[in-house]
Amino acid sequence: MLPTAADAISRDGKALILAYDHGLEHGPVDFDPNPDTADPERVFELATHDAVTAIAVQKGLAEAYYPDYEDAASLLLKMNGTSNLWMGEPNTPVNCSPEYAASLGADAVGFTLYGGSNNEIGMAEEFRDIHEGARDHDMGVVMWAYPRGQGVRNETDDRTIAYAARIAHELGADIAKVKYPGSPDAMSETVRMAGRTDVVMSGGSKTNDESFLRTVESAMNAGASGLAVGRNVFQRDDPVAILDALELVVFEGASTEEALAETDAGA
């Protein structure tokens, strides 16, 4: 990793990445709780919120919508991804090149690596090419560090998640996106294993406002640099309210109680 490579998608060393690759990865079901968000423009509008440091999308959405928002949002272009219709050993095709990402105005690129999959070696080699290509264009690199596959007994085990963060660090990622490992102590260990690679928590499936904010607060107190969140924002009836609360927790160090009291979240 490079010390300043992620500056364009972070603020004061912290990041709140609005992830919106769900249409490819999960399918239309993720838009059912808030049908308006099937329209990418609604989520690009959310990406202009002061709390959001970057929006993560696949190249098709970047091509179609980012030109309208390039002055108000930073782009994290997701380089690989596959549909939920795929039922084989975890793998994902490379859908974009660093050169093309740069041509779209990307500030950083993202790549999923499934450590423990039978396809890990090939994915690591693809990550190498993307990482080095991104450096040629002064772009940051974010790894979706997800241990998954036949070599993984329990992908939510805290030591496995810490290992995933270490893989991201060893391979040169500026930011590692990992699942929350279950406790502040486990998150602290994950951050320690990541060295100088920043660690952001995956938002995961939608939970209620208070539960979600408490998990984010716990992760931040344990040394995380922020989060990459999708469903826990855009599936809500009032996405702006939860972004207001997240801004307080992530960037101002507020407690969950303070964030709920000062915003419309949880109302």
C-alpha cells in the first residue's frame, strides 16, 4: 500500500464508501425494501451526502451515471463481480481494466478476492495486474477481502477475517473491506493484522438503526477506518437520516445515543 493512495476516497483518514454493486452481485431482490433505489440515479444522489467519501459501482453504472455526479462524488470502480446465479466454487470475472477505470474518472478501484477458494491463485494474479495498473494511474486500491470456498471452514471466524485483512495488506491494498468479526477485540486484532492497510467494515444485511450504529461504533472504537455500506443505507425508508447518523459516528466520534438523538435515524 501507499500512504496517500486512498486520500481521494477518504476524509481525515476515514472512509464511508457507499457500495452499490448489489444489482450484479445479489440481483433485484436487494431493491425490494426500497424500490426507488433500483434506479441508480437515486443512489448516486445519496453519494453526494457529506458523509460519503466514495461510491462503489460496476463500470456500466459508472458509464451511465457518474458523468452527472463527478463534481460531487468520488468514484470507486469495482473491477470484478459476478451474479448470484453462479453456483460454483467462489470466483468472479474481471469486468474492467485499470486503464478503462481511469478513463471513467475513477479515484480508486476495488477487487474481490476469495481467499480459500480453489480459484484463489488465479484471483491473486488478477489482483496483481489490477493493483499495478492502478498505480500507473495514481488510483487507490480497495480489496473486498472475503475468505470463502472449500478451503474455509468458517468464513465468519474472527481469525479467518484477520487473515483476510492480512492478505490484503501483503498484496498491497490500501483499504481492506472485511466482515465485522464479532467483537471489538476481534476487530482490533483484524486492524493489527492489516498493518498500514486501512480496514473498513462491510455493512452487511440491513438491521435496525440502533443495532447497526452500535456495530459501526464498536468497529471505529477498535481502530477501523470506516465502513463500506450499501443495504444498511439504501434499503431504508430514510437513507439520508442514517447517513447523517453515520457521519457523526464515523467522522466525529459520536456515540450511538448521540447520533440517534441528533438525527432523524431511529425515528
